[in-house]
Amino acid sequence: MRFCYIGNDKKKETDDIFLELFRKNGNVKYVDVSNISLLIDGGINFVYEYEDISKFDALFFRIPRSKYELAASILDALPKNISCLTSPKAFQAVSSRLSLYRILSLSNINVPKVIFSDNPQTSIFDLNLLRFPVMIKVPTDKKKVMLANSQQEAKSMVDALQVLEQPILFEEYYPEAKVIHAFVLGDEVVAALTKKPEDINYVGGKLKKIKPSKKVVQLALKVADTLNTEFLRVDILDTAEPIVVDANLCPFLADAIKASDVDIPKKVVLYLKSKVESKNKAEKLFDEVKSIFS
């Protein structure tokens, strides 16, 4: 079985864990997503070091969010019989927080209320539609995040950010809420962790293993189904009515493995291997039936 592992130029600890598991279950080639070339020659293919990526049995992506659109283009162009846990739709939807919220909201999934405009000064007048505090984000730079406790504070921050000449996103913030990380694989939540964020944008905090409520499990599975992906981490605020604040298609897992006592990468690799084997059996059966009638 041939796996194509599409990652970034610099490997992380999670990559090493996955690659070792893939080697135990077949042959794996590590491919830097930025070095994949588009080949148009009587069709569309992607190549890496002169090797056609469509010849692999399965693709596995672990790339930064900034590369999600490229991943969607690669999957769109390749034959549909190549196994992958993530769809082009998922990569496109999760490429930005605004896109993710829009798609989830259309499926009646709770997300934070947001206001977005190409002209931030326009959005200022609509902030009374949100509850404070609000996060003020520059979508193109994840490090540009501030917290405003009032409309006047928000206006002052927007005035300061105007020099960037970038659109700004306003998002309701829940400082009292804990965050639940629900890891979805196939049709189940294989691990769940919680933390009290140490900083805005719900980052930092010590991970703790939990047994997720039925409501959280159903919500995480609905997110996966909406995005058409078989593996992801869903970030959920533990509020009275759970709120989805992010979906990570390529999560770091080293800390999650230690906190959850669940070998998530092993489950993922075996799941993908089983998916390839099932596909191969189905194709063999189809060929046998076809030969009988031809």
C-alpha cells in the first residue's frame, strides 16, 4: 500500500509520529505541499519530483491553514478513487474562520456572532448587535487579535488598525467558557479534552481528559458531516448551548495523546488503511462481476 504524506517544509513531532505508523503499514512518501507542481498534459495532474501523485493509494494531509486552498485544488484535480480523509469542500470551508462560520451557520450549528466588513468603520456602527466583550481580528494575520470591552474601546482599536488597510472581523468572546477539543474519526469521537484558555482567541491552557456529553458528541459529528471530512478536531465552547469556534483538519496531536491516553494517530492510520482495503475489495468485486457479464 502506497501512502502520500503531504506536509509542510518543516516536520513537527506529530508528523514524525504519523510517518512511523505509515511505514509500519506500507510505503510512504513525504511530500512538501509547496513543492508540488501542476501538470496539464491531456488532463490535470499534480507531480512531485516527477512522480504523479495520482498513482498513490491514499493521500494524507498535515499542512498549515494557509495551504488549505492549495490542498482543495489538488484533491479536486485528482481521481476520485484515491482515498483521503478530507474533502476539497472541507479544505475550502476551513481556509478562513469567516468561511467556516458561514457554512456551519447555514447548517444550524451554533457559532459565535460575528460582524465583518471590508470597511471596518462601517462595522463599528453595527457592534450594538453583539454582546461584549468582542475579539477584533485581522483575518489575514492570526497574531493580530485584540479584545474590546465596549463599543468605544472597539472604535479606538479599529482606528489604530486602519494603518494596516485590512478588513477586520468582530467576534463575540466568551471569557468564562472552557474549550472542548473533540477529535472525530469516522462516525465517532475517539477522544475529548478540555482546557481553560490562557489567552484570547482560546489558545493555551492545560489539557484534561473528559467524557464528552451526548450533546457535544452529536455537535462534533454534525460539524464533520457538514464539512464532509472523516478526521478533524472540533473546538467547542462549553456554554449552556455549545458553540463551535473552530475546526482543525490537521491538528497537532503530541500533547493530545499524552492527555487523553488515546493513540489518535494509530487509529487514524489504521482507519485510512482500512478505507483503502475496502475500496480495493469493492473494485475487485466489480471487475469480477463485469467479467462475468462481458
